[in-house]
Amino acid sequence: MPRIAPFPAIRYAPGADLQRVIAPPYDVLSPADVAELAALDEHNIVHIDVPAGGDERYANAANTLTDWLASGVLVRDDEPSLTIYRMSFVDATGASRTIVGVLAGLEVVDLDAGGVLPHERTTPKAVTDRLDLTRATATNLSPVWGLSLASGLTEALAEPGEPVGNMVAEGVAHTVERVTDPARIAEITAILAADDVLIADGHHRYSISRTYRDEVRAASGRTDTEAEFTLTFINELVADQLSIEAIHRVYTGIALDELRAQLAGSFAIEPAPTPSPAMLAEMVDRGRLVLLAPDGSAEWLTPLPGAFDGVRALDGAYLEHALVGSTAEVTYQHGLDEMVALVGSGEVTAGILIRPTSLAEIQRTAREGLLMPPKSTFFTPKLRTGLVIRPTVSL
């Protein structure tokens, strides 16, 4: 089972306007987003998390962090703590919900060592940026998102901790509360250490933490440093503590008629209405996918009887199976409006709307040690960066 550790967190000083200084995670920000956030406030976290300066950017980030600590913009906790993190929002069905988890140090384990489990195959991605930033700043800035298979965490986090910050972004209220009481820390960490943690989001961040840990071990000759853990938000793997949306598929490298013909070997294809939020719910209810064409038309894709025998009940897996050997090249896009706009631009051959991954399949993935196709899940809301910073060296 994984080790869980409190740590002396770095936070914005009391009284900071978190609306101006907290940011979305780096990997969802465009250059324009970064520029806007940087201009919003001279102390916005993007100045450290997505630093400017060309070849000097990582040194700039480290210097900025040092300056902000020295000037009191950022402050260190006096003692190790856990941070309860609540996200309250109205979900796609119109229901009011709160997801609660804890920001802690999660043990960095070797691949296939158990305790901390991946849940999907990852796509190639350059990891040098995050590794270089971690080396320079000696901190974890953006948390990994983990799902605890242990029961009882939600109940253990029901009692509020000491309020240390709140903000609202894109309709989501983000609240963080500090826990320093040793007995409560012991209770929470004991729950988390009772079962595996499944990586929900941030596989690449976790991977670079492993590389960084190994570098620290080689340099120090020790296996007991802060680099043995990485900043992770962990919530309980239960239905009311998850909000999962689909990451849809976009295809290029093939003609539309050829793509449709290949899909017809596995799906019944028939006209569908104009895409809408109601269609997304109907897809789930009726067990269908939707093919979008550049001319604005849509078609239902209904799996043919027996077409996917032996294939995992995941739309991404269905499409991989249906298009095996195809010249079609796949990329990924979240959001119905974004999909409709992208396909309608004519820059791609077609798009396919898929259904969110079910809780049952996520649980199966964890318990059976399986991996989903890339981009099978999109966990929402997105965690914010800057609410908690975790040092990777002892303070």
C-alpha cells in the first residue's frame, strides 16, 4: 500500500486575492491564457509554473519563488499539514455537488510496484519541461489527481479544517482547509494507506516525479528525502465523489467515406439529430456514439451484435478495435461545442462523440490491473495550481 505524508506547505499569505493569483493547471493553458494570467497580477502563480525567459525560464522561476518567499508573498506552514480541498459546483445534469479530497504527499513508487496504479495508457509527451522546473524550484506545483480505493475518506473529511483560502473559477467554488492536528492527520493517512491509489489525472507529472526521485537518490545516497513523495489530490473512488466527462475522438489521414465504411463493419450507422447537450445524455441511455461530419450532419453509431465480443466496454476501445489497421490518425478534444466547431472548420475529416467512462470500468481497471485506451477519462472540475505548493527538499 502507498505511503501518505503530510508536509509543511507553501501557500499564498493570508489576505491574498486568490482570484487573481491562482491558475488552472499548466497543461490546459494556451500561450494566450498564460499571458492573460500573468498580466492579471504580478504574483500570479503562472510566473513560476509557466515561466517566461527562454533558456533562462527555469532559473527565473526559481528566483521568483525565492523572492516571493523572502518578501512574504508566499509563506511556509510552521509544521507538517494536510490540506482538505473541496470543489463545489453544478454538474452537467444540473445537480449541486461537492467533491472533497486531501492534498498530501503520495509515495513515488516504481512502475508496476503496486500501491499507486495507472489507469490508462498515456500518449507521448515531452516531460523535460516539468522535470526541469521541478529541478530548478525544488517544489511540486501542480498536483497529480489520485483516486483512493479505500473506503471512509469522504466521511473522514466531512469536518472542516482551518480555512486557508477560497476562490471561484468557471462556476466552481474552490476551498482549502489546513489540518495540523496529529491525531486527525494519522486518521486520514491511515485510511489512505489501507488500499491502492489509482492515478486519475497527471500520469506524466507522476512519471517525472519518479525520475526526479531517482536523481535525488543518486545525488544524496538517501531514500528518505521529500523527493520520495509528490503532491497529490486524493479523493475517494465512489460515484458521488467523481465527475467524469468524455474526451472525444477527432480523425484525420483518411477520407470521410472510407472512415464511414470502416466503421460500418462494427456499427449500425443512421442519421442523428443536430448535436446538443441532450444528445450526450441520449448516447448514454441508448448505448450509442455519434459521428460528426464537416457539413454539420451527425450519425448514430450503434454497436452491432457481437462486434465487440471480448472487447472492454469502453468507447475508446470499441473505436480502436473497429479501426485497427486503418490509416486514420486520432487526436482528442474535450467539449461538445469545441468538437462541433473543430469538425465544422473543415480542418479534420470527422469527429466521434463518445460516452464518459463508467465508474464500474474505472473500478475494474484498478482491481484487475488493466489499462484503458489513452484519453478515456476527463475528470472535472480541474484542480487549481497555487493553492498549495509542496517543497521537495526539507525546509
